Amino acid sequence: MESPSHGIYLDWNATSPVHPEVAEAVMPFLRGEYGNPSAPYAPGRAARDRIEAARAQTAALIGAAPEEIIFTSGGTESNNLAIKGACAAQGKPPRPPHGGRATRRLVTSAVEHPSVIETCRWLARQGCELTVVPVDGAGRVDSRDIAAALRPDATLLSIMHANNETGTIEPVQEIGRLCRERGILFHVDGVQAAGKIGVDVKQLGCDLYSISAHKFGGLKGAGALYVRKGVVIEWTQQGGRQEGDRRAGTENVPGIVALGQAAEVARRDLERNLGHYPEVMRPFGDLVRKLPAARLNGHPTDRLPNTVNLCCLYADAVNVVLSLSLLGVYVGTGSACSSRRQEPSRVLRAMGLSEMAALCSIRISAGPATVLDEAERAAGLIAETVERIRRVNGPETIGRCAADCPCFFSADAG
């Protein structure tokens, strides 16, 4: 895969460039292959066959059966469908008609993506009860807190596989075991994990798993939801009988083809990519030692191998990102879905970081096309940019900070 030609792109967790093999696979469906997959004649059947091939490719990426894959418009729809569908399938209204307690309980964590936490909050406004489990300083939930939250009235637990901002990987396999023991549905938001690390939904023990194509070389506007065989959720989009009566609407054939091809490439290249990331991410990890008042946010080892979330006190992240963009280096401030809002990261605050530390944190995420020379140049420019901004915004002397420096942590972090 070629890296974008207009600079050093280090925001692959926000989106990835379309893989050349994906672009080649999609091109016929942007030109001559335009059949509706629901049509009975030859062009329609050809489109249907290609969709089913993509379904098998996507299933293979996460260890599922093809019939367990439902194509969606992306990670947000997959998360909404999983959570709302699980609640609706209970067969009772969320709010008892004559008052009283809610009949359904959702459990999630404090560091989930907005498409999960806002969906849960919306359902809470409809009458569901919501339990939000805290995380530790590395952004991981404690399985004991999960176990305590899984009361008999729990309908669904939704936990992300890997955090989009810090890369921290949650103990989803252990959580899956707890859910199975209690007979509670388990949804995993795998948008940042699928295609980057090995995923086997059977080993994870989850019932529902969300993925998004553009995070690993596919097109924006396409995704999938794994629904384990035998699991019943209410399909929340009514209309035609596409996707086996499970998700109405004419299929996005180019996007689905792209997702399938991207899944096949990601599965084929997984081991090579996992060997590639430690080398290209090393210069960014070294910045923690080279820069004063800097720390790594997230788990030091149990995180996505392509992700570093770096806090540099007194260097506002928005200024750092905009200054770097003028130099042709592109990094992120956190979730791409909320980065236009200049406020401290909800994820980092939930991990106990102070408001200042959260506002001074950037996310660096590499991809298969990132090369060591680019990484080293980018790391040098990041260091220079942070030091330049600090000369304006920081104190005259910035000393070295220990890992437990109170400047990094909120006074009420506990």
C-alpha cells in the first residue's frame, strides 16, 4: 500500500488510504457492473455473487461463518444495530407502561466510542437502565467491576476491543467468559481492532462484533456486524428483504466488495504488519524519554501496536496538530468523530488525567505503508514543534516528571 503523497500521514486510526488491491477490485462496480443484487437477471445475480464472496472474506477475517455477517454502512450503524437490536428483542417496552423500574439494563465502560455511549444514553432516556463501568489509569476495565455490574436484569454488555484514542486493548476474552456464565449478550466494538490484530470471535466469546471497512484499507460508508448463530436481535431498519430480512435497503455493492477485499488483504498481511509496527513506532515511544514532562497514555504493552497517545504538558494538542500539518505531518488529537470540539478527551479524563494533560495529548497511529524514515522525521518534527509551542505557553523551566507527577492527573482521580 502506498502512503498518501501529500505528507507523512500518521492518523490511520481515523481512516486509512484505500489499498491498491481494494481499488482494483472495486473499479468494475464503479463502471460497468451496476446490477441491483436483488434483481433476478444476470447483472443482478453477478452483483449478488460478489456480495456473497465479500461476506465470506469478511467472515474469515474474524473467524466467523459467512451467514453470521450482516453488511451495514459502517461502525456506527453496526454499534447502533447491536445495542438497540438487543434491547428491542427482549419483547417488552423499555419503560413500564404504568411507571416502575426499567425492564432492561445496559452495561458499558467509560471509554467507549461515541457511537456506543451515546446509543446507550439514548436508550436510557427511553427507560433502560445504564451502568457505566470505570477504567483504570491505563484505560482498562477491571473484570471484577464487570462481574459486579452483570446483575440478573442485564440485557447487554458492550465493550470495545481496542480503544481508538489510546490503543489500549480490553480483556474481552475474560469478559466474554463472564457473560457466557450469566447468559448475558456480549457486544464488542471491534472497529479499531479488526484488520490490525488477530480477531477470532469464537475465542473472544462474543455474540456481536462490529467492524468498519475504512479503518483497514476499505471504503468509507461500509461495515459489518457479526451476529453469532442463534442470537436474536430486533432488526431496526425496516423495508425490503435484503441481508436475509435482517437489514433493509439496496446493498452498497462497491463498498461491500471493498470491505471483502480489504478483509482478505488484512488477513493475508497480518503477521507482516504486526512485525512492521514495532520498528516504525519506536521513534514515537522514544519521545517520552527525550521530551521533559511527557508521558505515554494508555497501557504500555496491551495496546494496538500501531498506536501511541502522547501527552506533552504545556503544548496544546490543537496547536501541535495544526503546526505539524503546516509541515506536512498529520497526527490526531483523539477520536476523529469528536476532534472538531476543542475540549479535553472524555476517554483520557475517564482514565484520571487532568484537564491540562488531556488537552495536551496527541494520537499518533501508523499503517502498513508507514516507513521508518518517515517515522523518524516525523518524531523529530513533533519534538521541535512541542518545544517551540512550550516557549510561548510553558513555564521558563520544564523539568522531568515522574510517571506519577500530579500535573498529569486530576485531583479527584482517586
